[in-house]
Amino acid sequence: MTVKIEKIVYYLGISITILSLISLAWIWIFNNPKLQSKWPDFNSYLYINNKKIKIAIADTPEKRQRGFMKVEKVPEDSGILFIFERESKYHCFWMKDTPVKLSIAFINKDKEIVQINDMTPFSLDSICPSQEILYALEVEQGYFQKNNIKVKDKIVFER
């Protein structure tokens, strides 16, 4: 009986040690900017009313979840284009861990802006589209107004 208990304690100790090492490695990687992928990576462009906007494309769940989180400044004339797998009116956004003021344009499958909202830094309130969308574009707050971009305007981009 004591041999079985000793084996259980032994394997439990090994398991806890391995989990602790994995956790420490994850924390180290997460907090080491050199080991993180460069995000957002503004390597594409889109146009609205002939206005060129440099964009990062968030087309995976991980990129969509991260968005502008922990980004201190949005580069001028830049944004993140969120691309979803399917249309839905439940593609909601919040500003958790996002220190910059943003505006968001919800965009339907025809690439037409259907709604624009301003968002408050660090807010956990959900901002949801009022109709089905396939895309969303986040930019620095005031960008749409400054550039006369409004609902019913179309975006142009190629993937």
C-alpha cells in the first residue's frame, strides 16, 4: 500500500513540476516582446472614398481577439480590418486592455459601411452591429469624421 502511495506522490510531484515549468515558459514568452509576433502588422491597404488606409488584417480568432489591445498609439492613417468567416450581427467588440480611443465601422458582405461607433478605452461594454456584417474596421477615434467617411460608403481592398 505504501509503495502505491509513494508512486502516486512521485508522479504527482513530476506532473506539478512539469506544469510549473510550462507556466513559467509561457509567462516568459508572453512578457518578452522579442519572442512575440509583430502585431499589428500593417502590411496591406484599403481605400474608402479614395482615401488610402494602411491596415493589419485580423482574420484569425487570435488576431481578432487581440485587435489593438495594449497598443499605445495608432499610426496615422492606419487601422485593423477584422475579417470573419461568416456574416453575423453578433460580431461584437469591446475595449478590454485597449488604451487608445477608437472608432469602428461595421461593414457588410457588399463592403458597405452600415454603422460607425466610437469606443471608450478599457471599456468592457459590448459594441455590436445592428445588422449582419462580414468585416469591421477599427481606426483612431475621429478618423472617419475627419475624412468624411460615413455610413453607405464602400471599402475597396483585395486579399
